[in-house]
Amino acid sequence: MHFALTLALSVAFVAVQSEPQAQPAPAAPAAPAAKPGPRTPATPDAALAPLAFLEGHWVTTLPNGMVSEESWLPVRGKSMLGSFRQTRPDGTPAFFEFTQIVSGGKGIVLRQVHVHGRFETDDRRKEPMFLKLAKAENNSASFVPVEDGEFGEGTTSHAADLASVTYSRTKAEDGTDRLTLRIESKPVKDPKKPDAPAQPQVIELTMKRAD
């Protein structure tokens, strides 16, 4: 009896020893470190924030029946894009202008090209006009011609007698927004008044928000 009990215990012990032992589950592989996302070009450059007031579609009808309108896309990355169209009373286009405003290491610049109604280049404006931001505050921004070479070798303003271009956004009495474009020339003499001091010529165009 003692021998049988000992044998039974020995067999049970061997059986237990021969059973596979539970192994700890292998650790899950560590997730790879997240890579920084790409820089998105949609992020507006902070330097262009003072010019965001330009965004929108602006229209006015002149006393002679011409329609002037200007459209500005919102700031995207380091640039803004604007277009100007003037349409004659009969519906035919008079001229177009395309303007970019770009933020760079040397400041904010404005470049503009001008073409006639059929996209013919104006002989007086074959090269893009090149201006720089002089001042921007309170929904107003003024641009003046660059100095020759100021933004790199070979750069020139191609601005002729232009002294400044100023955009200003205001609120009318009826609560609608207005965008005023003021173009001022360098002082010029009036041939009809040779003794009078030279005076700048000023053109102002005020457009109503249309969108």
C-alpha cells in the first residue's frame, strides 16, 4: 500500500513537471515615435496679418458708367493675390491688373502687372511694378516704390512718377465696408500755371464690398 501510494505520487509529480509552463505574453512592440507633421503652407504669415483687411470683392460704378472692381484672396502662407478689372459701359473689358503681396526676408513687397482688355502689354508698363510696404495699421496700408537694387541686384520699381499707393478700409454710415484705393504721384508742375509750385496728382477710388 505504501509502495502504491509512493508510485502514484511520483507519477503525478512527473506529469506536473512535464506539462508546459505558461509563458508571459511577449510585450507589444513600442509604437514608433510620431514624426513631426509637415509645415503647412496654409498657415498665414504673421507679417501679413495687418493686410488681411483687403480680403474680399470690392466694386464701384464710376459716373461715366465704367465699373471698377478689385478682388483679394485671403492670406495663404507668405502671400496674398489680388486682381483688378475695369469694364466699359458696353461690357467690354478696358484693362486688368494682377497684384501679389509677398512677405520675405527683406520685408513685404507688392508686384503688379498691367494688361489691356485683350491681354496686350502696355508699352509703358512692360515690366512689373515693384513696391514695398511703408506702413500698415488700422486697416490701412501704404506702399512706395523700391530703390534700385534694394531687393537684390537688378531690381527696380518701374513705377515712373508714382509716389505711393494706399489701401484703406472704412465703415460707411449704412454699415457696409468700403475699400479706398489712393494713388499719388510725385509732385509735378501744372503747365497751365508755370509759376505755381509742383503738386502731387491724386486719384481716389472707393469701392463697396460685394460679397
